[in-house]
Amino acid sequence: MRRLDSSAADFESALAQLEVPMESGDSDVTSTVSQIIADVRRRGDEALLEYTRRFDQLAAEELVALEVSREELQEALRELPEQQRSALGEAANRIETFHRKQLGEDWSYDDGLGNRLGQRVTPLQRVGVYVPGGKASYPSSVLMNAIPARVAGVSEIVMVAPTPGGERNALVLAAAALAGVDRVFCVGGAQAVAALAYGTVAVPRVDKIVGPGNRFVAEAKRQVFGQVGIDMIAGPSEILVIADGSADPEWMAMDLFSQAEHDESAQALLLCPDAAYIDAVDAAVDRLLPQMERSTIIEASLARRGALIKTKDIADAAAISNRLAPEHLELAVAHPEALLPQIDAAGAIFMGIHSCEALGDYCAGPNHVLPTSGSARFFSPLGVYDFQKRSSIIHCSAEGAEPLARIATVLAEGESLTAHARSAAMRSGK
């Protein structure tokens, strides 16, 4: 891993090289995805079947053959080994408990003029959940995306997940059963996103699409945004650790590995004012790396975007963290509560040396769908609020409308919107 020092003259330029803004998308990917979306809009189920044959080597005469029945979902849950079923159930319960605290409620107040003003909160009607398939399976992603939707009161949750070669992952299907997913289709890629956004004969059109995917999926979500809502365009995974030397260096090395093992573009950073401790973490990285199953990926990630950064002090580390606005931030310090007020931007904050990021990925309770690439400056973790709509309520009485109408008339005339002015004036008795 590269070593940086925030006191060095070239630190700003070195840090800038580690900052990767949200990618706008490769032109070839953009063009390919655009063609796929147009084809699915034009040919519907026929196009979905063709792309599934081409990309997943899975042939079917009709799309109904690619839909997983509710009986199969329940059977997958029943037949899981007891240890997996118990862990999945406990994680689901913790995620639901946390997200129930996010439920928005209707509210209103009287403005003192006889008018009632407020807000009505209602759930989305239908949501699409994308779950990656292929090299890895992500039952945790099913829980994190579907449970908040169910808690919000979404009427129908539709899940899409590629199954290369027709191999259906039992853990993913079991998670769908636990999370209350209503329909599951074994389709993936940009074509699945297009089907959810525009609808086909078999796949219903949804109001919002959530869930991670590869660059083709991310680009498809970008292109259909506006037709449907999306959660966010997520980039490579990130972890930033602020350490004061109180944790075992091997713990810190493994926490860095936990993100670096996702892919070669993932980022793992550790910031600490203690040079000797950074040396110890660096040595732990070298010592433990050969033991990792995904050591090649971890090594490439750490070499490409990883760094051990010596800071002036802990406050300096917090300032650098705020600039980067990491997806995952570990405060591996003796007194995290004292440091927390200095943190302005992070997707999820893990307090203290026992709160490793991996616990948040699976079962702590908060959502693991988090903003990346510095977007934690303005985005929030996925939550129940992402599956609810807010409508403003304006209920004016005859008496209460009159003073508002006088104000609106003046402002509308100032904007030369005559119809607005007259419409308001009619409520003022003029």
C-alpha cells in the first residue's frame, strides 16, 4: 500500500489521485445499454428471452418459465441448513426492527388563519429489486433492499436476478421468501432494468428500481431514471478507517481487506497520526494477505486505490475523511463519541474498535446500500423513506383563503401571470 503524509508538500495532489468521482459511463457501455433498452421496449418478453439465452446461456420458450414460484421460494427457505436459515432469519429481524423506526407519518397544523396545512405519506405501489448473480450470490442484498420496501407498505415487490446456466441460488431465493418478495424473475442485466422500467407482458412496470449491479446495470438505471425512480448510481465499495492505535493492527488490516476483496476498484484507506502504528498495520497487511482466498483482488485493490495516511492528529484525519465522504467510515478510536461531532459526511459510521464494517454488511440492522464516490455529501443510505412518497396537503377555509389570496395576487402580478392573479383574487372577494 502507498504511504502518504498529510504534512507533505505534495499531499493534496496525492490525495486527489485517490479521489474517484462518480463515473459518467463508458461510451461503448452507454451505447450498448441504450440499444438493449430500446429493444426491450419494442419487443418485450421476446427480447428478454433472447438476451437471457445470449448472456446467461439459459433458454426458455416463454418468460413464465423464468419466473420462480412462491412455492419454490418457500421450499428454498425450508431446505436451507439450519445454521444458514437461523442466521438469515436473525439478520432479517434486525434489519426490519431498525427500518421500522424510519417510518414517516402524516402530519398537519393550523396556520392560525383557519387553514389546515400538512403532509400525507403513502408507500410506492410497486418496486423492482435487482440482485446480482453469476460469480457471487448476495442474499444480504435481497434483505437490505426488500425489507425496507415491505416495511414502507409497498404493495408489490418484484425481484430480478440473473441465473447463468439456470442455476438458482438457494440462499437468494430463501432471502426473497423471508423478505416478502412477491415475484422473482430469473433475468438480469440492462434488459431486466428495462423490463422493470417500461413493463412487458410478463414483467410488471414498477415505480422504482433499487439494488446493485455491474456497469451495464448501473448505466441502465441511469438511462431509465425519470421514467422510474432509482436508489442511486453506486460506484466501487469504499472503507476509510480513522485509527488512534488502540486496536490490534491485524484487526485493521482485515477491515481494509473486507472492502478490497470486493473488486480491484474498491478503496481501502487508513488514517492515523501514529507512524509506528501505521508501520504495524502495514506489516499486518503483508503478513495476512497470503492467507486470503481473494488475495489477488485484494492486492490489486490496495495497490490501485489503497493508502495508509499519516495525519497531523485525529482532527486532521476527520477533516480528510469529510473531504472524501466515504461509504463506510470506521472510527477505530478509544472514544468514538468524542470524535463523532467532527464527522460531517459518511454513508455509515462504525463506532469503536468492535464495530467492524462487516457486521453492518450483514446483520447489525442499518442498511448496507450506501452512497459512494463522495456522494455521501448529499445522498443517504437506502431506507424506508426511499419507498414512501410525500404529498403536501393544503386545505383553506373561506376566511383563511382571503389573506393568502391577497399575498398570492400581488406576487402573481409581479410575475405577469394574470390567470394566477385572478384565480387567487376570486378567493379574496375581489
